[in-house]
Amino acid sequence: MPFMTPSLSMIRDALLRDIRNQLPDANIGSDSDYFIRASSVASIAEGIYQHQSWIVRQIFPDTADTEYLELHCRTRGISRKDSNTATGPINVTGEPGAKSTAGLIIKRDDKSYTTTQEVTIGSDGKAVVMAIASIPGAAGNTTIEMSGMLTTTPDGFDSTVVIGLMGGGTDKETDTELLSRLLELIRRPPAGGNKYDYKRWAMEVNGVSAAYVYPLRRGLGTVDIVITSADGLPSAEVIAKTQAYIDDVRPVTAKNSLVLAPTIKTFDMDIKVSLDGITLEDVTKQIKATLNDYIGRLLPGQTFVVSQAEMLISLISGVSDREVITPVENIIPVVNEEKVEWLRVNSILVSHL
């Protein structure tokens, strides 16, 4: 039977009851001295009970506060991962031979990037230079190429540039994410280099938000690790850091391990619905939110199942019938020795059936 922590009133009533048992004629009314003294003692006792409950919560990592969760992790050699800054290519144009030092600043809405190397415009009037986001975190990531502007334009350069896919930016690890890594280690302790070890090693690197392990994909003795950053692609820097770290900690008997990013495969959806008591505009918002959530949770290499999408649409209030026009069948991503595809939706069109 669980222990019931008494409240202030319960403790006070018990004290007053004991006083009355010892002194039958004692005045224990709400305006009496005994009542006041019992209330003060009960208040202190309640605080002690609460402190004891707090202490018990700190014993277990899944209920511990931040400070004590980090202490639990420290005993296992786990530390909180700092935020990581997104990096990627910037496509510039201008007069052939024009040069610029590192430090060019590119602006796009609330995003800002700074080039990290010298750049020389090629004979075709184009060049690619690597850049880093001005602030750390997932906010620096991009999912599509977009235009940007140089804040200061060097001689021979065009002021408009194209910002490539920026990746690898992650926010500081949350308590939930830190606890997840600790529980993974407790539930699956080191086992001499099995697939769970490779996943744990990858997850210890700043900039890695998720890792998926594919043993023997390229033959005996090989292990491939697909990593992502903040639900997006990792940067080349994050991939290199993860590869170096795993090569350092993996068993020397392992033949080969390869860290790579998934290959994005996008698809469009065309959906027709019959409605009852809801407008097409409102149902479109709900369908897009529902399907984006479903597709967003697909892992690299995981199949998009049309029937599951249809079921999710049917569960939306006001949808009396539905038909998925495209895709006409399940989309199976390619998983082979060359790539691991990651399904992502491009556009969702909803119209009347």
C-alpha cells in the first residue's frame, strides 16, 4: 500500500487530537493557543514531508530535476550536448577572377551567415564558398535553396547570392533528450560494438539529433550509421566529426564503419474529400497538419503507407469520404549500399471529391 503524505490540515488535526486525548478539557478551537501552535508545527512537518518527497524524486533519473539528472548522467560518463551551428555552401556570382577574403556576411530575413574561407570567382562567373550561421542552433538550418544579399559587396561580386542547404544546426540538448540517452545506456549497456553501441556513439556528438544503424549493408564487417540534425540533414562538418569519433571508439576488429546523411526523396500528394459540416479551407489545414506530422515521423528508409494516410484523413471530423489520387501506391525508399532515402512531402493538394 503506498504511503499517503499527510497535508497540513491532516497533521494539525492529528496534533489537536493528541492534545485532546491528553487534556480532555483543553480548548482546541480555531482561535485557541493550542490551534495556533499545532498549525505552526504542522506547517514545519508538511515542509519536511515535501522535502522528503523531493529527495525521493532525485533518486531516479526519470523524475530528477535538471541538476540531479546531470549528476546521474555524470556517473555514466554522459554530458549535455551544447548547441551546434549550421554550415553549408553559398553560391556567389560576379566577374571572373574577382576575389574576396573570408568574413562576407549574407542576410536573408532573420537568418545571417558568414563565409569562412576566401573565394575567387571562376571563369564561368560563379563560385561556391562555405559559410556558417551567425547564431548557433537549429534556426540556422535551411531545407531549400534561397536567395540572400551581401551586406557589403566586394568589387566584382554581385550583391545577390544563393544560400545552399545549411545543416548541422542543433539547439542545446534538452532534459528530455539527455534523459533519453541515459536510459538508452542503462537499458542497453555497452556490448562490444553491437548496433546499439554505434547509435549511442553517434548520439554523443554535438549536432546529431538522431542516428539509425544499418549493420552489414555493404558486406560482412561493415556498419553504416545514418544521422540527422534537428529533423534535417547534417552538415559535412557534423558527419566528419561523427565519423572520427566512431572510428576512435569502435572495436579495432570492426572492418569498416561509414557515417552518412540520408538522401531526401520528396513526393507530392493529391487528395479529394467529401465534407459534412466543414469548409474546404478548414479541412485542408487539418489534413496538411495531420499528414505533415505522419510523414515527419518517418525514419530514413521507412515506407510511406497510403492506407495509413487514408485512415488519418478519415479520422478528421467532417470528412465523410476521401480518396488519395497520388501517390497511387506505397512509396518505398531506396536502402542499398549507395544511399538511404528519407521520405519528405513536397506539396499537399486538397480538393472536393
